[in-house]
Amino acid sequence: MPGRVDGNMRFDVLTLFPKMFDGILTESIIARGIDKGLLKVNITDIRDFANDKHKQVDDYPYGGGAGMVIKPQPVFDAVEHVKAANPDSNIFTIYTSPKGVKFQQSLAELWAREKEHLLIICGHYEGIDQRVIDNLVDQEVSIGDFILTGGELAAMVIIDAIGRLIPGVLGNRQSCQDESFSQGLLEYPQYTRPSKYRNFTVPEILLSGNHKEIENWRRKQAILSTAKRRPDLLKNVELTEEEKIYIREYLKE
């Protein structure tokens, strides 16, 4: 599937609770991206596509069991409505689900590069009719090994993580490149003014003006922080022999 051709990113979200998205659309980085015309986020209420006067979108599960399941008809109609309104867009459809692949920085970066239009279906109740997943969904996605009351918060996480990677959304492109996970490592410690506060001081190297030494210090701190907190990440990071040595020495302490 081709990637974005216009440098922008569009998100369509199908949800039962559209007002939950008011905050992410009107505050902070995502709101600025929308204002700049770099991001487009459209929220659609699945209930608008219910075909009965009570706007019922769920029903009891076949075979029995607790809870309710979102019916296929309103979701099919909502998805088809979005696709009909965007006939020239390469839409990639996501369903937020604890059964999905884990959403990580690498996936956010991949989709920011290669996708132009993401359609996110927010699960709720006991889930959604499997026929929706089998016939409409390209990828089920989970943001972690825990259960939420609905997929809205997961959708916001996905929008935020991808949206901030679109060129121009962040004021400083370097901000994306230096963050935790962007290089496979956790981020190095950050400090700002004053250099001394309540007898707590900033590491001298950061005040030296020696950019090469500062870069080396930050790299080492990032590696040591990752070794201490998320050693599982190191298996995917290319390390020098020197870096491997001081990791071993650090872990012995």
C-alpha cells in the first residue's frame, strides 16, 4: 500500500463516545498539528449508523455469556461511509483490542512513514462482532497487557504517538530522534537552568560546551538507563565492545 503523498496524516475514529476526544483535539501538540493543517482527525459516532429508532448498537452474544457485543451493521455502515467520503485515500483500518499486536514506537514510526489515512475502530463492552474484524480490519492493536473500559484511550495513544512524528508537527524534528525508544534505548537524563538548585548540581560535562563529549555522555547514560530499567531492549541495539564492557561493570555494582 502506498504511503502518504501530501505530507499530511488523516485519522478517522469510529466510537460510541465521541466527546472523549475533545481534549486531544483541542490541546497540546496534536491540536497544533491540526491547526497547521498537517493532521486531520475526524470523529464519527457509531450510533449515527444504527438502523432502529432507539439507536441500539449492541446485543447479547450468541452462545450466552456476560456483557454485550457491538453489532456488525452500524460498524459496517460507518466504515463504508468513511471510505465513500474518501474514495482516493489509502485507508488502513485498525481495531483497538487486547488481542492485537502490541503498539510500540517502531510501529508508530512505520505507520507515520507509510500510511496516509488510519481508520481506528474503538472496541467497547465485550467486544465487537467478529465479522467486522474478519472483513474490515487490517490490524488489531493493543497498547498494553491490561483491560480498558473501551478503545477510546487506546485510539488517543495511537493518534498522539503517530501524529507527533509527522514532519512539522513538532517544532524541533530532533526532539523525535532523541527520545526514549527512538534509537532503541531509553532517553538520557535531561537538565535545565539553574545549574545549581538546593545544592543539587547539573553534571559538569553538560556545562562544558564540548558537544562531542556531551554526545558520548548522553549515549552512555541512555545505555546504562536501559540496562537498568529495560534490559530486554538491548538485544535490538548495536553496541560497541566498550559499551558492552561498561554495561557488564555497571550491572556488577
